[in-house]
Amino acid sequence: MTAEHSAQGYERICEFMRPYLMLRLYRLTLLLGTSGAVITALASENVRARGDIVIMLLKVAALGISAAFAVMDFSASGHWVRLRGRANQLAAAIGYQSFPIPSRWSPFTATGAGNYLHLFVVLLWLISLFLSSQLSR
């Protein structure tokens, strides 16, 4: 592969990496907004008056939604890591500076912090299933 083709490939991969980062940010925003809406509904007297089954359904729905967002984020971060790896190969071929390669689970990186936040939200909803709705009354 020539340096020109490597540079073009590098540019294209970098173009693909940006949307993955933006989509992850959008999904995180949706997750937190959805969780906030469910928490608001659970605190509502109107919802509490409907009974424990409605409260349980809301908690199960929130758990399912947060788990789905976690899976989507883990998948997107895996794709991003593969793109970054290829970009680093091309960067080495054309003399560009490579992207740093921290651990996907380092809490000091955007990917690691996002992973922990998703797991935290899923665990909170899972724990909430075992808490009695009588505690909130």
C-alpha cells in the first residue's frame, strides 16, 4: 500500500470514528433522560396509586432499556477500538502520530467511564426490583 493510499485510508477511518463517538454520547443522553423520566414517574403519586404491578413494570422496563443501551455502547466501543487499531497501523505507515491505546476498562477514559456508568445504571435498576415499593410510601 502506498503512502497516498495509507493517508486516504487513515482519513476515512478517522471520519468513521467521529460518528461512533457522537452516537455513544447521544445514547448516553437518551439513557439518562429515560432513567430520569422513569424515576419521576415512580415518584409520582398517580403512578403509586395504580399499585405495585405498575411500579414493577416500570422498573422492569427501565432495566431492559438500560441493559439494551449498555449492550449498544459496548458494541460501539468495540467497533471504535477496531477502527482505532487500523488507524494506528496506517498512522505508523505514513509517519503520523498514533492514537493512545488505554484499557477499555480504565475509569479515566471516556470508554471506561461510559462502561462503568452503564453497568452502574443497570445494577441500580436491578437492585430496585428487589426493593419493596412499600419503602417509598
